[in-house]
Amino acid sequence: MQTRNFGTIAYEADSALEFPIGLPGFESRRRFVALRFVESDPLVYLQSLEDPALCFVTMPILSVDPQYRLKVGSEDLDRLGLPATRQPRIGEDVFCLAVIAIRETGPTANLLAPVVINLKTRQAVQAIAPDSEYSHRFELMPEEVAVCS
Amino acid sequence: MLVMSRRQGETILIGGEIEIVIAHIGRSRVKVGIRAPREMPVIAREVELVSEENRAAAGATHEALTGLLARLQPKSSK
């Protein structure tokens, strides 16, 4: 597959992620792959398989906020093929990514609407958390992260 | 902003074509029914916020990313 940012990439057919309703603003884009490179760790790129130029930069949500509490609405649980009786656990049932936007004022992570991926079926949604206090523009504080190194 | 008080089951009409019904009032949320012409998009505000964020995110340039990475990664891994 040709991509704008990574040249030609090879991927296993069963590693493709299926977004049954796309992502808000990109409703017609349904298939993505998650790409991770040693040199850009901890970033995860969500590359569209339908549009070579479309690629979201994301980070595992627990890398942004280790205490993040995932809350997925019943409609999104249904789209993920997960039971509505309990919330999915990050790392066990689902993989959870925060989409990163980079503006002049600095990078922000969307904690209001994490990308949630069913680890078993690879179905995915960008799930807008119901009644959430999380910000859609959580400021990543890279200076603070750098101190940890 | 015009603010109206309505009871459960009551309706508001906007411009003759849009009808808003207060379908159910719960403890912390209300269910609202909306009848509008098909061509009129009706979405929750959060969906629009997330769309805007996604459009901004999709436009990230390689240079901006390099800057972000330089700050996220420990210096030793360079």
C-alpha cells in the first residue's frame, strides 16, 4: 500500500482495523492500520488504507494519562461488539488511543473521544465519552515529560 | 439565547419545519426527539468538536511531529 508519509508499507490483511462508521469528520474512511516505529515511539500512526494522504497521529491513552478512566457509551459498545453490561478494560478487551492535534500553541490530545479498538475483532470506533469531564484538547506537556528522561 | 421551560412530552416548533420533543427527563439527562427535514444535519455538539479536532489532527506536518517527538523521547534514544 502506498502512503504519503511512509512510502510503501506492507501489512497483514488481518491487522487492518475496521471503523464501521468511520471517524467524526472522516465518516467515509473505514479501514486503517496502526503503525508503530522504534524511532517514533510512543506515537502510533493510524494510516488510512483508503486514502494514502490520511494519517492520524495518536498515542496510547495511558501514555498520556496513566489514570485515564475509559467510559464507552452503549451505542459504541454495540459497534465494537462488546457487551453493554460492563466497561471494557484497556489492554485486556480494548486498545485505546488518543488522537493528537498539533497547533501553533502546542500539541493536544483528544481525551474526550479516544479511539477504542476491540482487541479480538479489530473493530474500532472513536468513542465520544458520555458525560465526560475529559478535554478534547488536553495539552501535552512535553517539557514535563522530558524531565523524566 | 431564548430559554423555554418545557415538561416531558411537550414540544417546541422552530420555523415550521423543525419539531423538538422533550421525550424523557431523567435525573441528569434529557432525551430529546428531533424531527427535521432530511437534508438538515442534526448532530451533538461534541461530534462537531471531535470532527474539528480530527481535521486539525489530519493536517499534522512532518516537521511539527519531529518537534513533538524530540520532546517526548528521552534524549539518550536519539
